[in-house]
Amino acid sequence: MNRTKLLYPFLIIILVLASFGIAYPQMENAVTFRQLDSLQKIAPKPVMVFIHTSWCRYCEAMEQVTFKNKEVNDLLANQFYFISLNAEDEQDMSVKGHIFRFRPTGNGTGQHELALELGRIDGNLSFPTLCILDPEYTIIYQYSGFLTGEQLLPILQLVKSGGKKTTHQAN
């Protein structure tokens, strides 16, 4: 009986921790901007930046569905560097020697300058936004809105084959 009393809270803790892992998955091969410069020197590749927030239901849906599509995941893992960028991250980030900071916009709110720099389309930042950079960090593709794996796959294939710069917003 005492074992049951001890085991029950332990199981609850494990279930709670597991649920957090399921709710906020990370791409297994995700890198950070801090790692990117070194990686690009070794093996230059395009960079997929997924700009999101913790409160965006479409962002979470992309994490749960789009990036778990096997073909999308394989292509991102093998042909791109993938960066998950929370637009409300308060940590400074350095890219090519430039420091980007969190910019407060109100009481407990704000946006990161790097998210604004990479994700603005027609002057607006919305979530989710995908931004693809070439190995020199030039923006070659932007899309604002939810994409399924089936919609994202041809975009990744086009970029990998040297497609031209484009910008799109969901309707």
C-alpha cells in the first residue's frame, strides 16, 4: 500500500512532463543562430527560419503536423539548417556580427528585432512566418501563414534547386 502511494505521484509527474514534450516539440536537427556561422563555414546550406510565438495555435499546428511530415522533416534535416525563432524571445542574438534585441511594446509584450527583420512582409509580422535564407543570409523566400507538409515540400524542393526569391502571405 505504501508503494502505491509513492508510485502514484511519480506517475503523475512523468505524465505532466511528457505532455509538455508533446505540446512543444522541437525539430531534432534544429540549430541556433549562435551555431549557424560555424556550420555555414563547414557545409553551406539554405536556412529555414520558423518564426512563431508560444500562444499562436497555427504555429503549434505547424510544429505538430507540418514539421512532422516525414518528407519535410527529411529534407529539412539533410538539405537545410532549421531554426525555430520565438518572436517574443528576450535574449539578444548575434547574426553576422549584428546584435538583435527584444523590443518591448507594452506591459509584458514585445517582439524580437530579428523576428521583425526576417519575418516582416509588407511591413507586418504575423505568425507563423517561414523565412528561407541562402547560405549568405539573404532572404530568398518568405511565407506568412499556415502551411501543410504537402504545401511546404514543393517550396523546399524549389529553394534547394535554386528557385528565385519570393514572398507570400496567406489569404
